[in-house]
Amino acid sequence: MNKTITQQESALEYLMTALAIADTKEDFILAFWELWASSVTTTTREFQQIFANAPVNKWFITELEKEEKEFKILLALYPEIKGFEKDELYCKCINKLMSHFPMILLQNAKKRQEKPRTTKVKGVKIESSILNQN
């Protein structure tokens, strides 16, 4: 249980730092996307598959937009929140994504696909299946 809390706290700290150093919102979102993708993978290969997967990315952006709407609602309720406190509230709102995972999309993105391969031996074509390693 403590490990989860520690991970969430470090993710929040990471988001605060990323927000402070990002030149644009897109840079910040990319850093957050990278953090989230690394949290749902265990290998470099899985990370690459998730990071480059359009359906998972679309899910992430949709969920991020939901959390941003919640942030805007909170800002409307508490207009006195400014500066660092505003950034902290934003990071706390979007940090909720660190505990949301689209399991079906993740499983589909991590699957290895079999590709047929044709080899020619003495003029005879031999077709075999291999796992895509890319």
C-alpha cells in the first residue's frame, strides 16, 4: 500500500517539475504521456508498443480532457486559486490518470503479430510464420 502512495507522490512531483520546465502545453502533455506509458509497461519493447499505439493514445487524451474539465470546474468554484497553487491543483487533477488503465487496449497493443515470411530455397518458395520483432 505504501508503495502505491509513494509512486503517486513521485508522479505528482514529476508532473509539477515537468509543468515548470515545459516550453509549451504540448511538451508537458508529451512528458506526461511518456510517464504514464512507462508506468504501464515493464520492458522497452512494451513501452514502444504502447507509446506508439494510436488507440491507447486517443484513450489517454480523452481521459486527460475529462480531468482538465474537472480542473476548470474547481477553478470556477475557487477563483482565488492562482500561481503555484493553480499548477498544483492541475497536476493533482490530471495525476488521477496514473491509476487508470484501458486493459483491453493495452493488451492489444502489447500483442506480437505473426507475419508470413516467404523464403526461396533452390527455386521453391517456402512460406513460414514468424513473430514480428519490430
